[in-house]
Amino acid sequence: MQESGEMYLETILILKEKNKTVRAIDIAEDMGFSKPSVSRALSILKDENCIAVDDKGLITLTRKGSQIARKIYERHVVLSDMLIALGVDQKTALEDACRIEHVISDKSFAAIKKHKAQYGKK
């Protein structure tokens, strides 16, 4: 899946946890994209069986979409926490984690996560 699709899924997950319901307009406002751009992306995610949209326009993650979104969100949290612990300011850490989360291998992420679990507690 492309980075943009992962970002949409992660955004849907976060908005769902925050607001309980998610519509295309919520995603557009949160991500700062136009409604037509969001509609196109959601159509692709629907075709890939990552989301479902009901007759009221409410968006939910499918099992596949939820797995991808949770994986990306976990990476974001762990990577940003690690960067902050290394002394990177929060704004930079969050921005960098957002980019890294999409390209890091499962193997490297597992090693970072293991290191954080072993040494991250103070």
C-alpha cells in the first residue's frame, strides 16, 4: 500500500477514537485536503477492502484497514517517543516519525520496539 493510503487509514483510526464517527469531510478538514481528493482516496481504499462507507456516509475500517492503521499508528507512537527520548524536539520528532513510519522495515521496527521496551523505562 502507498504511503498516502496508510496516512488516510491512520487518520480514520485516530478520528474514530476521538469522535466516534468519521465522514469524508472530517478527514478533509483534519488532513487539510480538498473533499474531491479525499473522495478519490476513499474510493481507492474501498476498492482495496480497507474501508466501508454506509448509506449515511459514515466511514469504518474493515479488518484489513484496521490492521494497517494500527500498525502505522503504533510505529508513529514508538518512533516519535524514541526520537524525543534521544533529545529531538517534539515537533521535529512527530514530523520525522510520520515519514519514517511508512518506510521502516518490520525487522528494524521490531528491533527499535524491543530496545524501547528494554531500555526506554526510567
